Amino acid sequence: MNQVFVDTDVCLDLLSGRKPFNTSAEILFSMADIKKLEICVSSLSFSNIDYVLRSQYSSIHSRQIIARFKTLVNVLSVDSHTIDLAIASEFNDFEDAIQHACALENNIPVIVTRNQKDFKKSVVLVVSPETFLTSLF
């Protein structure tokens, strides 16, 4: 099964219905739902997702959405070593550095994000959701 690391922005495209980006996110996560793809996310993503969803939904509804979302993904830990890798990286954005370090540490071959410009220093392949989906078909 293909394994992919999905950045928080793509998760939020799905969960908050951000048009027009939600269409690719829906296809991507549908593949995970039918076990054609293993989507990995960092534990860090959940606090960021909740923060954004609470601007759109109540706290209770946000948690319900997150609970359903969690069934679709493999949650990867962010630990002291992950933070050390992020600190030592040349990434300007620390959150992106943590995401990259998490993917790298777990040997995930590709990061799917709409924020490709901030992953220029990545040693992991970085692609948009559309490019990733095109490569599967």
C-alpha cells in the first residue's frame, strides 16, 4: 500500500470544505477510507486543525470532526528527536520543519501539501495533492 505524509493544509481543505481545494483532498482521503492508501499525519497537525475548525464550528463539533478524521489516518508522534531534527533543519517555517522531520524520521517517501514553496529544502519528495493523485492513475 502506498504511504504518504499529508500536511495540515490538505487536511484542512477536507475538513473545512475549502473550495476548490477540497475536491482533491476528498479524493485523497477517500482512497485512505477504502484502504488503497495509507495517509500519515503528525500529531502536531491535530492542534492546528482544531484551532482552525473552532473558528468555523463549536468546540464539541470540532472534536467530533477530528475524531472521525482520526479514523482515516495514521498519527505519527512528534517527539524530542523530531524537534531536534526540525531545529537543525534549514527550513524558515518551524511548523513545516517539524512536519518534514516527522515524515523523514518515519521514512515516508512523499509529502503532499499545497504549500510546496516552504518545503524547498526538503529531502523528501514534495508534491501537490493534484500531482500526487495524477501519479496514482
